Amino acid sequence: MDSKRPDRRRFLKGGAALAGGLTLGAVEPVVGQLPGPEGFIKGTDELIAYGERSRFVDSVRIAHPPGSRPSPDEFGLVFHVAAPLQDSVGVITPSSLHFVGTTRGSFMPDIDPRKHRLMIHGMVDRPLTFTMEELKRLPSVTRTHFIECAGNSSRSDRRTAQETHGMTSCAEWTGVPLSVLLEEAGVKDGAPWIVCEGTEEVKGSSSIPMAKAMEDCLVAYGMNGEDLRPQQGFPLRLMVPGFEGIFHTKYLRRIKVVDRYYMTYNDYGHLTQDPDTAALGYQIGPKSLITFPSGGQELPGRGFYEISGLAWSGGGAISRVEVSTDGGRSWSDAEIKGSANRMAHTRFGFSWNWDGQETELQSRCTDELGQVQPSRAQVAEFFEVPLGPSFRVPGRDNSIQPWRVASDGSVHNAIS
Amino acid sequence: MRFLKLLPVLILMLMANSALAQSPTYGVGRTPSAEEIRAWDISISPTGEELPPGSGTPEEGALVYQRKRCGGCHGPEGEGGRADRLVKRDGGSEADPWAWGRVLPIRAPYATVVWDYINRGMPLNREGTLTADEVYALTAYLLYINDVIGEDGVLDAQSLPQVEMPNRNTFARVPDWEPGMPRLQGYPY
């Protein structure tokens, strides 16, 4: 509430100035009355039915990566779209701003939920198909989880938090635990894998270990308090908390219980020769990002700022976030805001008085498994490879993002 | 002795338990027919067990490639188009197939992956319109132009899974995932 005070004072002053400038007899409120708004929004049937944000709020998604394939393209195909994390508050990404990834540029499937079916078959006692109505009859859970695209990796030529990290988002998901459906079908002993498949044009499918399927996967129909959006797999998607984005099968239509790793096209797409890279490219590592101040933003001057950011890990809940305001020389604990949910974006804050000198801001997090977010230098040292501009963190890049605050208050990506 | 007395009870309890585990809890959902499952199930195992009848040769595949205008996106001979390259790059070492680029018909560890992807995902915007024979033929053509099979190779449900792809044994397996597992043992990050 305190933050509102300067605004109110300014309004009061402005109101007084305005009143003073008017001719006598004008029907303006006298000093001492509460100031009114500057304008009004006329109610429309559309706004009553489904609201929209203020015209003064202009945070938008962008095609990703910058300068590459456009979304939409000239035909209306959509490829990758990044979320404006630099504008984010709290941990929920609004559905309209959630990042979008597609396995290849495609049209969004326009699925009639009354016709949609989910089939579970393969190594089960009873193959089953479910309508959406039937799925919604089953016991549901609601959980907050992030999804992060495998390619969400910062580089020196990316300027903003959206460009460096915008292919992650976090939402509240509602659906049926996959274990409930698999138990309903009765998984045969020794079935180690499932293959999950979508309804879109390429029917993208991935192999997922049975241990993960039974642990915490979710067949989700709800997102942020309403039905899934088409861009997120309406009417049904699989949530595979903490695994890289491609496993979160959209437009889910089929789950086949199988006796081996099926090497689907999606699985093939992530093949590597190196076992360490394969392991590090499966479950998302501990990762954090300062969203304010971040690249492209400007600090108006020295003084107090709450540094704000997001931390997440595929290994579980975030247990600690540290912030450095001196380029990684010293670290202090940040405050975790609210509860740190497992495999979910976690908001952190850190009180900072900027002295107006050039400096570098960094954040790093630790998860419940004790995994610590590394700097690029630490990863290079671990693998005994030189740290140069061409160095790529093996597997999914979870390295620390440094932001340089220049003495004029401008903020820049400090990866060299 | 006491244990022996209790044994029948224990056995009965175990039986009751397993009977419970085997019966559905909610009884929601419908049993699909075998025909329905066959129509929906387009997954192809590396063993090829789901492959349908049919066959194709590289020569037939070259004709299908022309007739279906695959070259419009992939280039007349699998390169130079807007879509993914389909023929390995020159200059890669014979000993290291990974140097040939991310080209499906050469990097895929099993020929079934090539068959499966053409079948489920091609041609763009007309997915699912190819016959099984056409998919076998296209797979044979792509494996032929990548020197995986010979000109006289015939692919069908039996021969396709037997094709020795160069990467069959050179890719890294994903870890056996378990709850609470760090990404990589001994890696602090």
C-alpha cells in the first residue's frame, strides 16, 4: 500500500493545479475531495463476458529466438514464442503470455472437446478410452508447475530476459493424475515405458519412463482457473513436471504402455553421443533469473530497489536463492516469496541500495536435492574445457545469468 | 508356529490385495475394440512389431518422392530445400556418423524411426495420406541415398527393423529415472 502514496500525492497536487488553472465557476471538485480517474472504460458485452487488461499495459510475447523463424509466418503457422519474463510479477504466467513451443511450425489444432478421446492401451489389462466428460468425473489435483523448452539458453547476443529465458513459464494446472488412469487400465508387470502422443498434424510423441508416469505426471485439462488454451494443448495435455518441455504432450490423444524405449521422432531429436549431455538434457537443473532489473530496463537513479526474480528446478522445490550485487564476488540470501512449490517458478526478492556505480547483478539457486545453479565458468571447469564465447553448457543450460547495470542506469546482458 | 497358523490368513490377504489392484477403482471409461486400437496405434517399436504389411524399394521410392513433390520442400535430391535436409553432408568421416549432420535417415538409430515419421508427419498438411507401400518405398529411397541400403534393397515389416543404421549403438542412453534423482551423479549443479 505504501507504494501507492507517492502516486496519490502526485494526483492530489495535479488535481489542485488543474483546479487552479480553471476559470471561476467551473464544476471541478473542490480541494479535499478524493481525486477521480482520468478517464473511463465503457462497458461492452465482450468486456462483461471475458475481461481484458488495461490499454496502458503492453507486455507481449515475441517470436523466439530473435531474428529467426517468425511466428506467425505468412501462412499462420506458429513455431516458438517467448514469454515477457521481464514484466512478470508473482509466479503465475498469464495464459495469454505463456510461452509456446511446437515440435515443428504448425497451425493450432482446432479441437472440439466433445469429440476428443484419450486412449490408453498397450501393456495393460484393460485398454480404455475416455471422453473429456469422463476425465472430469475422476479425482482431480491442482498443482503449480513450470514448463521449460529445451532450447531456453542465454547467449551474449540476447538482450532482454525474454530473449535469454522467455521459453519458460509457470501456470496452475488441473487434471487427473496419470497414475489414476494407468491404474484404472491396470499396467502389466514390468512395463517400463509409456509413449504419449498428441492430436496435432505431426502427432508428436515422446517416450516417458513409467517411474515418472506413476510419480507425478498429470493429464491436465485446466490451466490458471479455466480450460487449457489451444496454444497449450486444448483440450488435454500431459504435464511431466521438471522434465524438458517437449515431454509435456499437447492435444494428448493416446498413451501406449510399452516394453522398451520407443525412440520416437521427438526422442531422436534430442539424441546425443555423450552420456553426460544426455543425462543433463532430461530433467531441468536448478535455474534462476533476475527479472528486475534485467536487460533492456533502466534504473532512473541511485537509491532503493527490490531486486526481483524467478527460480525453478526440475529436481523439486527451490530451497535457497542467493543474490550477488558485485559480479559474483559475494553472495547473500534472497527472500523467497510465498511458498516454494515443487517444479514451479518461485519468486524471490532482495533489498538493494544502488550507489549509482556500474555493477553486475547475479542470482543463483539451490534445490531440494542440493543441486546448485552454476556459473558458466564452473561448468567449464567441471568438464575441463575452455570458457570462451563459443562454450555451451552441456545438456540444458541452467547457468547463472549476469546483468550489468551501467552507471547511467541502463541494464545489459553481461555474458561475454 | 504362530506364523504357520497365520499363513493362510496372510495368503488370503495377499490374494485379496492383488485382486483389488487388478480391478478398476472408478469404472469410468470405455473399452475400445481391437479394430479401434489398430486404427489409432501408429507407434512403431524399434522391433517393428506394429509395422503393417507392404513393401517398397529405392527405385519405387524415388518415384513416390517425385509424385508426392517431396522435393518441393526438401530439394530435388534431399538437399537445398526449405525443409530439413534428407541426405548426409559430404566430408563427414566414415567412422563418425555424427559428423554427417542431424539428418533423419542417417542419424536415426533404427530405420523404424524414419518409417514412423514419414507415416505420421508427411507430407506437410497432407499427413496420413500415404499408403504403407509408399512409406516403405520412401524409407528405402532415403536409406539408399544415404548409403545405408543398396539399390536392390527391399523394405517390408521383416527387413526394415533389421537394417543396420550407422548410429544403432553410438547414441547415449537416457538415465534410468527415479524420483528424487539428481541429474547426473557426481555433478554438483
